[in-house]
Amino acid sequence: MANKYTMNEVLNTSLPVVAEITIYTLMSIFDLMIIGRYGGNIAVSAVGLSNNLTNAFIEVFISGGFCISIVSLVSRLVGAGKYKNAERFASLGFILGIGFCLIITIVVFFFGKELLYLLGARNEILKIGYSYIKINSVGLFFFMSMRLLNSILIGYGNTFIPFVCSLIVLFIKIILNYLLVFGIVFNTRGIDGSAIASTVAYLCGFVFCFYYTVFKSQVKLKLIYVFSVCFNDIKRILVLAIPCSMEEAAFSISKLMCVSVIIKSGSVSFAADAIANMIEGISVMPSIGFGIAVITLVGINVGKRDYRQAKKVAFNCAFYAAAMMSIFAIIFLFMPNLLVDLFVNNNEKKVAYLAGKCLAIGAAEQPFIGLSLVFAGALKGIGDVKSPFLISCFTSWIIRLPLTYYFINVLNSSITAVWWITAFQWGVDALLMFIFFEYKSNKVSNGSKGSLI
């Protein structure tokens, strides 16, 4: 077990990240609850499919790409005491990321309908989903930009301000949701009202983060660095960002393809899977939070060349993540229907039954998700972004996707089969991430300079 200093370092950095991500997840769950009460399983399916599509873009190119690159570079440079270099790479990473944010926004705005159709949306689901995603694409630009700014702060260990920002977004989102979806003050806008509420909330969050990062941050956003940038600087960012994006792509695209398989089994199965995934999203948040924080903690210690401490914080994060995930596993196993009932109407008993079974099965994968995400983050903290990519490719495309297709399309199995497959996938993923981290961290501590800048 780690000493008191290591425990405090891990918890002080990790818990605000966990809280921030949990807040955004709760906000998404709140959205789904409101939409489910307003429009039933058709509306849930439409918005769920739309969110799966946009989340894939965000995770692949921004959160899982440029954000990870910024955190990894800034943390190691701060650990080495090179604050000017940290500001230069942070500013350049933000500018490059903004360019991709704009591209994603344009693609979703103009081609959202075609993309939803490719994923299997038809008739009313396609109509509602396209209307929602077109409005929401504007809000996504501000959300992605806000995430880029937050990654600069997280890179030097400031995880509190991103948490405060999430509270601001949540507060505005909740108020506007009630006002717009049900027309309490304004005319009823239904599902589109939720998208408008998100856009306004994310805009406010972006303004807050931009002000803090430019004027208050220890590592400031200085756009003037862009004029002195060289090709090698861009290369350093892209060398990290591209494999991270490809890792997320391997996972997210395979997940989207699984979704397109599931939706063909009917709106009841798809709605049940979407609701169970949304609830499980609460449990995954601690793991994602520790997985992000461990990049900073490992990166700073690698920058200091304190490799022993880097390994300590990694295992400490893994312990806390697995412990928190195990608590959720117990809840999912013994109280799945209690959670599901929050998302469905009384006349949606089939959806509730299937979603409850999926959650109970999902209990088996919880600790493995925690271990997998933390050790993947620890690998990125030491500068190894290729190993998580290769592992994600193997578990997503060789295990999850083929088995999902076989059991759903060939055997016509229940949606619960997908959850057993996913549990197996996470078990293999966690084992491989741990093995690779042990090997790579020992290699770095024995004198390899490959992970240093």
C-alpha cells in the first residue's frame, strides 16, 4: 500500500476529475430521463443513437486524441520544470485541436442525417435524431473546445477548475432543460429544446475556461506561440495524438458497429441497451477520472525522473478505481431494476426487464474496466501511446465485434449476450494493459529515454 504522501497526491488530483466526469454523465442521464418521459422509447432510441455518433467523434479526435496529447506533454514538461515549453505545446495543441473541432461540427451539421441512416436509424427515429443532432452540433463545438482548455489545466495538476466548470454547465443545463423541453416558460420545443439547452450551457462553460486559462492558469494559453512554431513541435503533438485517436477509433467505431447490429433487433432491445449503458456510465466515470489523472501523475514524476514514484501512483490509482468500480458492481447485481425504473414509463415493462438483466450482467466487468483504463492512462503518462492502441484494436475488433454479430445476427440471441461478450472483452483488456505497463515502466526506469522529451 502506498504511503500517505502518495495517497494524498493521487486523491487530490484524481477526485476532482472523477467528480467532473461524473457530473457530465449525470447530466446526460438527466437528459435521457427527461427525453424518456417526454417521448418514450422512440425518443430515447433517437437521442441515444445521436449521442453515440457524436460521442464517437469527440472521443476519437478530441478527448482521446488531442486532450491526451496535451496532458501527457504538459505534465512531463512541468515535471521537468520547463514551463515555457509547456505553454508552447499547450497553446499549439489547443490550436490544432480547435481545427478538428470545427471540422467535426461541420460534418455533423451537414451530414448528420446520412450518418444516422448508416447506423440503422429509420422513420421516426431518423427524423427525431437528425433534428436533435443538427442543433446539438453547435453545442458540441464549445464542449470540445472546453475539453481542450481543461486538458491544459489537468496537465499541470489543476483538476479543480475543470470541476468548477462542470458545475456551471450542469446548473445552466438543468434550468434550461425544464424551461425548453416541457415549455414551462417558453413554447414547448420537445427534444430540440434539450439540444438548445446543451448549446447554451457549453458556451458558458467555454467562456469560463477560456478566461481562466488565458489569465489565471499556471500554464497559460498564449496564442502568440503559434507564430514561432516549427514542424518538430507539431510532430511531437501528433506523434502522441494520432495513436491515441486511433485507439479511441478502434474502440468507438467497433462500438458504433455493435450499436448498428443491436438496433436491427428492434427498438425495445436497443432502448434497453441504451438505458443500461447510460446507467453503467455512472460507474465508469471513476475509472475514466483516475485514468486521466494518472496520465498527469505519472507524467509529472517521469519528468522529474522519479520512476519509482510514477509506478506507485499508477498502482494507487488502479487500487482506488477497482475499489470504486466494485461498489457499483454490487449495486448493479442486487438492485438493477430499481435503477432502470428511473428511465422508463410504466408501460415500458419489456424495456425495463431487459435493461435490468443487462445491468446485472454488467456487474462482472466493473473492476476490469477500472484496471484497464488506469493502466492505459499510466502507459500514456510514460509516453507509450502505441501499446493501448494495439490492445484496443485486438479486444474491440477481434473479440467484441465478431462475437456480437454472431450472437445477435446469426443465433438471434437476446441483447444480454452482448453484455457477456463485453465483460469478457474488458477482462482481456485489463490483463493486457497491466502486462504492458509492467514491461514498459521497467524498461523506462532501467534507462530508456524514449518516453522523455
